[in-house]
Amino acid sequence: MSLTYSIQVPQGFVQELKGIHDPIEAYETLTSVAQTAEEYGYTTAWTVDHFQTQPEPTQETFFECWTTTAALARDTKRIRIGQMVECNSYRNPALQAKMASTLDVLSRGRYTFGIGAGYWEPDYRTYGYEFPEGKVRVRQLREAVQIILAMWNEPAPTFEGTYYQIHNAINQPKGIQQPHIPLLIAGFGEQLTLKVVAESADICNTGGDPATVEHKFAVLKKHCETVGRDYESIKRTAVTPVAIGDTDEKARELFLSNATPLYPGDALSYGLIGSIDTIRQRIAAYEAAGVQELVLWFVDATKLESIRRFAREFILSR
């Protein structure tokens, strides 16, 4: 299986839409990225689930996750769409299951449901959500995933958990894809989160340098052995930033001049940041670590040319 590539759309999370004062124009800029990615052979257009801009809250436009994903489902025809990833804490899991089923129909079966336990405390505090400790959030995630899968697969499931309960919860339509909508779980936690991945996920997502990613996959494999799951049945993805330049120095300058989400470690040392030759070497390192799909955050996505250039070098040329 050759490596595939998907893309984060510029919702405004790190102020990618700064300076576009008309919100309609800002959305058209966002959706043009997804449409360009579709044209050039990327697998999925992903949205993020946060509420305020980073690195600090501003008044710049930042589009909401679920409604944006639904709009992309109608603005595109072939590329998959999904969340990388939605925060379990923000919505009741039964509601999430129904929203996801509806979105799978809207996209005509092109939807991937991505979920995580949540981590960004400022979003919780400013929007009035409780922020329990990490192990509690992961336990909530585990129960939520059980409810979501039950509502995708059973006629009227009942679930009595510590954090969530449902009682004969009917969910129609259940979506189009069989046996159910692909479930992606993202996270870095080795003892709790990756165990939930081993138990329930179709796709896992992590990040960091290739050595870190390889270690996370090794931990996941051990969890799979413990729970009796085929490790190879879980697709392995990793997130990484992209800044392409004619030289490594120009690429580094491009990366440093644009805001990006917080990446673990020194992203300059492992991200797809550099000349085409440097990026090719870094892709090879990810592939050697066991990555099957890279989720790309282009620092200059709204300009579109880097998206096209990357595709010409690494997608369309194969």
C-alpha cells in the first residue's frame, strides 16, 4: 500500500483567513482549498473542532467544525470529508452518532468520523464546558465510542455507563457506508487513549517526528494483541505541517512567517518543510515508521499553489 495524503482545510483556526473581512469570501476561500484538493487527488478534506483562534483569541473569522464539514459535503463530489478531530466533550455522544449518520448521507458515503478526548482547556473554559482531568476525558471518550458504534449498528440500543446513558435510542438513517461509517480516533496517550483505539477504531491518528510516531504504533500494536485485535486492520495516519520552498531556507522562512497549530517537538526538524528533495526524504521516514496516510497542514493553503505543487510531485506523478 503506497502512502496517501489528506489535507486540513483553513477554517481560520490559526488566523489563516485574517484580512478577509467578508465572511462569505472567507468561506469561499476555505472551500476552494477542499475543491482544489479534490481536483489534485488528495484523499480527505479535514476540519478542526475548536472554538477560538490560536495562538491567542481574536476577532478573526473561524468557522465551526460540524457545519463546515456538512457544507464541504455538498461543495465537493469525490474527496472524502471528516473531522480531524471533533472533541467528544462538546456534544452528547448519541447526538454525535445521529449527526454523523446524517452527514454520511449528505456526502453520499464519503464521510469519516474523527473523534478525540479533547485537550484545549481555553475552549472549555470560555465556552462554559467542564474540563475534567485527562483520564476522565478518555474514559468518557471510551463510553461515547461504544454508544456511537451501537447507534450505527443496532436498531434501538441501550447503554448504561458512568458518564452517558441511552435508552432504546433509534437512529435513522444510519448512514450509507458498510458495515458503518469509518471511525478515526486521535490521541497520544499510550496507556488509555491508544487502548481505546485498539478496541474500537478503524483509523488511528497521532503526530510528532517519525521516531515518536513509530513508538506510538508499537504501543498500539501491543494493545491490539492484548484485546485480540488485528493491528493491520487499523489504518495508521499522522499529522504534519507542510512548507515547500525552492530551497530549505526559503521553506523554513515560509513556515516561520505563518502561524500553525502546536506540534509536538521541533516541527522544523521533521515536518514536510524544505525543498522537494528534503520533503521526499521526510516522507520516506514517515513511511518507514509505519504511516499509511499523512494529514497535511499547508502553512499557505489559501494560496493553493503549494497544494498543487505537492500533488504534482507526490500524488499525480505516481
